[in-house]
Amino acid sequence: MDAPLRLGFSPCPNDCFVFHALVHGAVAPDLAWEVTMDDVEALNTRAADGALDVAKVSYHAYAYLAHRMVLLPAGGALGRGVGPLLVARDPQLDLAGATVATPGGRTTANLLFDLFAGAEARRTVLRYDRILPAVARGEVDAGLIIHESRFTFREHGLHAVRDLGTWWEERTGMPIPLGGIAVRRDLPTPLRRRIARAVRASVEAAWTDPAASEAYQARHAQEMSEEVRRRHVATYVNEFTREVGAEGRAAVRRLYLEAEGQGLFPAPTGALFEGDPQPQPQPAAAR
């Protein structure tokens, strides 16, 4: 057996659902794993620091990692009706002059907020699970929420001011790319492809026996009710998780071109997904 690969993913139910079979040896038992579970922004940082071989990262963060990591076609979070919500105590909140808590500078939520409101909008960074309480206590005017918070914000007396996923879908007609599974490009090609097959097999195993990962999900999301865990998986795990497909790939490219168009960062070039051919350069007008 090879030396353990350093794998990072979040303790959220969708990631536990996706990776349960993999990390428990139900698929690809020839691969060994050293697992780190952490908040998505922490995983973005760990991947940037080279501390992980395989990592769930925000698509925003991946733009800065593309030169040394490649995305897998399976295992990620991308879809419709899954975007971050902007919530506040006041449903008529005027963003002008408001301070918004975001879940991290290189989360996709923060990138969408840049595209929606402009990079100069006032914001402060809080870990995603601290945003709802901070908004409810009046420490910030609004919060950009992700993960299970979209199912629980009303329990804090808050209102949805804007659904940035819906905003993106109306603007582009495309699903929103949230997070993908990235692998170090300097791993041998046969190993990268084994990892890609293993992650896809883990997704397939999860769908074949959805109950198998329930205890694993519950152990790592202790403050989340069973109903919220199930809604979480149903929302963030879909056909794009099995295979990102042509539509998903196009959505990822569009996200980066939108960011480049607003001067946020250069769109990554080259093949973004494992096994994809190098894209042909396009003239600026074709973009």
C-alpha cells in the first residue's frame, strides 16, 4: 500500500456523504488516507500552503491554486438553488454603508459578493458558523451564509435579503460552482487518475446506500438535526457531484471570466479538470 495521502474536506454532511466510503476503505482499499476535517476557508489555506494532497476547496480559492492543483470531475458542489444567501435583521437592508460578515476571503461566497456588490463593499470575515449569531446580536449589519445556515437562519430571526445563487443563475443561466476536489498536479498521472476513480466510486457507493454514512455525518455535525443533515445532502449532492460535465465546466470557466472582467484576478488557463485536454486560446472578443 502506498504512503497515506493527505486528504482534507469539511465536516459538513455533503462532504461526509461523498467521502465516507473512500475513507473507510469500502472503495479503493489500495489507497491510504490521512484525513483532515476543517472549515472550507481553512482548507483553502491548507491547500495554498501545500499541506494537502487532495482537498475540497472553494472554486474561488482554486483560481489561485490552478498552477499546481487540478480539479477532479467528481465529488464537488455545484448546482442550482445552492448559492449563498445574504441575510439581515432588516429585510429592507440598504447595503450602502452596511458591514457584511463573509465566511472567508477566498470562499466562492465572497467572490459572488464581489461580483454582486463590488469588491469595495464593507465586510468582515467570520467562520461560517459564527455569522448567524453575529448578525442576530447586531455585531454586523448582514451576513453571507453558506452550508446548513441556509436552512436555519430564520431560527435566528433573520431575513433573506438576496440569494446570490439565484442572482448568478439569472445573470448567466448557469449553475453556480461552489467547491471542487483538487489534487496536486505533481502527483504521478496514474495516481491522480486512481484518486479520480476512487472519488467517483465513493460518490456512487453513497448513492447506492445513503444510510451508510448517516452515523458518520451525525458524528461530525453534532449540532445539526437529522432533518437539516438530510436537507443539506439533498441540496448540495446532485448529478454534478457524480460528474461535473460540460455544463459544470462551462460554469467554472464563466465564474473566472466574470472575475477577470471585473479586475479581481486573471482567469486560470490550461486544463482545469483531470483528464481534460488543454483548451484552445480564445480571442478576447470571443469571451
